Amino acid sequence: MSVERERKAEAEKIEKVAKAAKGEFEKRETLKVKALSEVLGEAGQVRYVDVPELDCRIAYKKLPMKDFNEIKDEKDPTVLSLKMLYRMLHAADSSVTMDMVEQMPFDIATAIITRIMGETPLATPRALQPSPGAT
């Protein structure tokens, strides 16, 4: 590769990095400053997730850490997922019971959990499983 090509390639790399940095700066400029109480208020709102497999939208609320701490030690990941699903659905619709969630066909429960967790990327059932040796 000639020296001129190397310089051109290096200049293109620098330009890409500069554009990315500018984009990050512009993004930060548009971010709104929020108090924790405002963030918590938004987190407690009813949300809706599209579940194309059921041709509908399902209402849920995000799972608060308090609720998660009450169920996190569940050893069976399926039971943990069902408890999480129940708490999120029940928080949005008090008529939902644990028995109703347990009676759901497997594919329906899986579709709803998958869609909700897609809306909450850090809260996947796998990520929320207790660490090995946790008591």
C-alpha cells in the first residue's frame, strides 16, 4: 500500500471517529435532566407491548427491584419467569391472578415474556437468575 493510500485511510478513520464523537455530543445536548422521582414515576406507568403471536397488545408494568428481590431466590428459572410475569401483568391489571398465569399455554406465556423482555433488555429471565451459590 502506498504512503498516500495509508494517509487517506487514516484520514477516513479519523473522520469517522470525529463524526461519531459529534453525534454523541449532539445526543447528550438533547437529553433531559430528570430527578429520580420523575424516573420512578415514569417506571410505574402502565406500558403496552405488542404480541403479534396473539394479535394483541398486553398491558404490564415494569418489575420493581423490591418485587424482584422477593422472588429472585427461586431456583427454578421457569417458576421465576412465571412469578415475574405475574407481578408485571398484575401490576397493570389487578384482575390477573397467579393461577391465570400458571394456566397459560406455554407458547402464550413465552410470547408475552419474550416481548416484554424485549422492551426491557436488561431484565431478561436469564440475566435475573440468582448467581450460583446465592441463598
